[in-house]
Amino acid sequence: MTDYWENRLEKVGPAPFNLRLLNGMTPPVPEATVVVTKVVRKMSTKTIELHLGKVVEVHHWDRKREIPGK
């Protein structure tokens, strides 16, 4: 748990909120938007747990073949 991530979470507000996940650096990158339903801060391990809900959107991913798509 760092100040960087605490500040980022503070800016988006309380759960639920949408989280955009990107994989890769060269376009077109696979992308998914998921709902974060709960945020748990564990002080003993200094970690933040994001509990994920449903997938809202998927881009540049071939769901049938399970590989990056166009």
C-alpha cells in the first residue's frame, strides 16, 4: 500500500466504480472494463484488495479463440 495508490483510490471515490484494464503497449491492445464492487485495505500485509464484479466492456479480444483480436 503506497501513497500513490491511496491517492488514486481517493480520487475515484467509494466502490462501486469501473476499472479499465489494458494489456500491452503496442496498439491495438486488449482492453477490459470491469466493476470494482469492494475495496479492502489490509494493514497487516500492506495490500489493497479489489473485489471485481461483472465485465462491462471488452475491446480488441477474440472471445471465441481466446486471443488478442483486431
